[in-house]
Amino acid sequence: MGLLGRLASPIVGADRRVIVLGSARMVGAIGNSFLIVVLPLYIASGVVDLGALLGGRVGVGPASIPVTEPLLIGIVLSLFGFLNSFSQPWTGRLSDRVGKRRPFILAGIALLGTASGLYVFATDYWTLVVLRAAQGIGAALTIPAVVALVNEYAASPDERGENFGVFNTFRLFGFGFGPILAGVVVEAGPYDLSALGIETAFGRPAVVSGYDAAFLAACAGAYLSFALVYWLVHDTEESAKASGKDVSIRVFGDDRLFDPVFALGLATVAMGICIALFATLQNQINLRLGQAPVWFGIQFAAVTIANVVFQVPVGRAADRFGRRPFLVAGFVLLVPSTLLQGIVTTPVTMLVVRLIQGISVALAFPPSLAIAGDIAKEGESGSTLSVLTMGFGLGIAIGPLTSGILVEYGFVVPFAAGSALAVLAFVAVVTQVDETLGVST
């Protein structure tokens, strides 16, 4: 059986409800990841009035920094991640207390999609900020509830790793290829709709810019995801069992410093930072490696591609052989694969290192979710698993800001700092997290 056959076989045999949830998240992720590419271009195009914001300074005295266009772009992009991450424990806990997942998922998708469509009318910076903030809250409503349902759909613990592997494969496929599609949509614009018999729109000639087409495509993708969830996804009996309970997140452990799930959350923050350090250094990386921009796009996508390929096999293996060996191996591999990105000097070696980093994430993340799912008490999946989804989102938001600041001290410095965090994450995993497969919790 070829590689594709080996990858397809576990997906075909997976729970169909998980495949539906994964497909819905894939469609939504494609639409939302459009904005990672489109918003910076949209702001830089001059359509958005930055007004008196440019030229000012933020901070106090020597610690102040000038307000530049890249800074304003970074704030808009990071705002989504911070609001999404910090809101997830609250929305996850609320879905546990209410005892329902589906309403949260639908509300979050609707908020994401509506805000995407409204970007068409955004011509000033603060409107972009409000819409991106709304999307961050929409994602926070959706993600913990979706992950909780994936966990609850597992008929037994030895299916949990596979469920998360399948779900993450679909989600990452959407997230990884959305930016590529966005670039194509923007580049092919503007679009003349007169060929479709539409002569005017909003009192203007029916010509849609590439930016507006991307925003509308993101909106359409979200509402297609909404339709899939509405018709095909339902709550479980387990979802209702925590209704009215006072569920909370534990920080400290009974026989060790940290609760295992909280320790995994901290480790996941470090993992997200390590992945995202690369994102803001496109110009420096292209110059250092003497490569064309297309190389950066391939290298950026390599982490996602490796995840798409390995998540399902790792999830199945974690169900058979245990969670902890794969979890530990993932964080071991994360250390050198992060540091080497600041050392390699050719495009091909950078690609190889990014692929290795993607494998490290695929080794660590499904087992982490499976361990949290094993530990979660009945009806508390939303609260428990939100610790990990929050941690990953927070790391992805912190990473670009970290590399943007530290690169001023040398190209290798951000990656050295990331690898140091990966070492701390490895220590946390080894000392605070035990095997849970086959263990009564």
C-alpha cells in the first residue's frame, strides 16, 4: 500500500462525526487563514486610512517605540490570537456549565463569517481592529466546544488519539492551504461581474477587487462550515452531564508542582512560540539564504504539511502504544529543529529543518490532547481541553512579536530563545505528566 493509501485508511475508518467536524473546521480555517495574507496587503495598499496614527510613539520615555505600518499590521494580526487564547478557558467552562457544544460552535462560526464579510466596508484602522477582535471572540466560542465534542465522540480511550489526529489533519490542511488560495484570489483580481449580468453593486460598477473577493470568499467559507455543523453535528449525552456544575481549571497538582493538564498547556505555549518565530522574519530569511520569496512560502507551509501527513498515524500509534513516548519525543525534536532555523544557510536545509519541526509538533500535539481528554472528568472536556487550545493559540500570537523584537540582537537570537523554551517545555512534560492510556483517572 502506498503512502496515500496508508494515510487514507485510518481516516476512512474514523468516526464519521469527527470527519464532519474536521471538514467544517477545515472550511472555516481556509476562510479565516485567508486573512493572514490579505489583511497586511489590504492595509499596505492604502485603502485603509491610517491617518494620524503613523508617526506617533507608544510607550514611555526610552521604552517608547515609533508607530509604523508594520507595527499596526502586527497589532491587528496578533489581536485575534490574544483575544482567542485568553477567552477560551471562559468559553470552554461556559459550554461545560450549559451542557451544550453545538450552539457555541454555530455562534462562533457566524461571528467569524460575518466579520469577514464586513471587511469589505472597512476603510479605517479602528474598524479593522473591531472586526478582528470580533473574530478572536468567535474563534474562542468555537474551538473549545469543537475539541470537546471530538473528545466526547471517542467511544473508548483507545480511540481518542486517532480522533484528534483525524480532526487536526483536516483543520491544518485548511489552515495551511488557505493562505495559498488567498494569494491566488488577490493576485487574480479585480473581478468584473458584468459577465454574470451584474452591472452595478452598491451603486457602483460591479467590479470586485481581489481584496474584497478574498473577504467574501472567507465569509462564504465560514457559512459553508456553519451549514455543515448545523445539519450534521449534534451534542452528546456526555455534553449535558456537567450542566450546572462549577467546573474550573486546576493549576497545581496533588503530588507534584503542576496539574498535568496545566503543565501540558505551558508546554503547548512554548511549542506555539517556536512554530511562529519564523512568521515575521521573511525579509531577513530571504536575504540570509539568498532565496526568492516563493521559497519562504514553501518553508512556512512545511510545518503544516508535516502535520497533515503525520497527525493521524501518530494519533493511532498513541492509542496503541501510549501517549507519553510520542509526547516526549516531540519535545525532544522541537529543541534542535527550532535552534537550527537560526543557523542553517541554504534554502533546502531550512526546508528540511522546518519539516522536522512539523514532525515534532505532530508527535506532541495529538497525544497532548488525548492525555487531557483521558484526564477530563465526565462533562468537563470543554474546560480541560481549552487549556491546550488556549496555550497553542497564545504561543502562535506571542511568537511573531518575540522574533520581531529579538532579531535586532542577531538573527540566531529568536531561535535560540525558542529552543530554550522548548527545553523548559520538555522538562515540564517529563516531570509533570504521566502516562494515561489504560490508567483509571
